[in-house]
Amino acid sequence: MIQAITDRRSIRKYEDKPVPRCMVEEIIKAGILAPSAKNRQPWKFVVAAERAKEGMIAALAAGLERERREPFLAESACHLDGAEYSFSIMKHAPVVIFIINPLAKKFGGVTGAGDKGCHSQEDRVAEICNAQSVGAAIENMILTATNLGLGSLWICDTFFAQKELDKWLGAEGELFAALAIGYAAEAPQARPRKEMRDVVEWREN
């Protein structure tokens, strides 16, 4: 798995080649095995592949159209080009896995399963812990994809179509991210990383 960490790249171009279902299942199983705070396992996975992607594409297109008139995140409206790029990647990836946190509060105040709708300190801490748990699941998934010889892209930029995707997915909770999966049609170089000396502070005494 250490080799998978080294080899992993963010892939934005994919071959026009289907991904076997057994591989997708193995990737999701890896996500399910991730550690989670209080063993809440705050995740649900919706897989869009083949013809099922038509509904996803329609939701993304509707989101982009609405964003031009009524931005979901007004201060991020200047990043619409990035949203269009994300749409293009998701449209052409053979498989897109949507990761939903069923315990999260939806934007607009609608609560998910197990959410009491309040804003106490404990609720806020639980929200942070659940987000970390979902992140661990996604990391397991992308490393497993790399191990299987597949490319992947962790996509956080789904908010331009959050309303439309929520309606299409029809799931309780909140959409956290999407994961594009497929056979890589590019081999990007590793991006520069910060040096250990710049990000680590040792305290031994």
C-alpha cells in the first residue's frame, strides 16, 4: 500500500473503457473498512456508471445553468470555469461514485438520519469527526483504485450542482464528494510537496 501512496495521481482523463463491477465493489469495500469516529460509519455510496450516468449528467448540466443565474455559493461564482471542468471530467469518467454522509444536515436546514437539528458544541464536534471519517473512507478508496491499476480523482467541487444532485440522488444527509474512477489516459507527474521541515514541529521534551 505504501507503493500505492507513492504512485497515486489525480487523473482527469480516462480511457473509453468500462471498469468491471468487481473492481468498483472492491474499491467501495475498502471505503467501508475505514476507521470512523465512534464507529458511526457516516457514509453511503451511490455508483453512477453506463446508462445511469445520464441522470447524473442532466443534474450537473442543470446545476451549471442555474449557477449562471443564481449561484449556490455567491462568493465562489467567479470559479464557474472550474465547475465546468469538473463537469467535463465526471461526464467522461466511466464510473463516478458519490459519497454521502447520511448523518449530516442538508444545506437549507433539512436534517439527515440521526441529526436532531441543533447546533450544540457536541453536534459541531460530531460533524468534524464525521467529516474526517468520510475523508478516511475516500482515501482508502483511491489507494485501492491505484492498487488495481485504475486512475481516480477526488472531486470536492460538486457544490455548483448540489441542489440538483441532491434531488437526483434522493438520499438522506448531504453529498460530501464524488470520486471519478477509470483507466487513466494520462500519466501526470507528481505535484510538488512541502518539505517535512516546513510542516512538522517536533516536541520531545
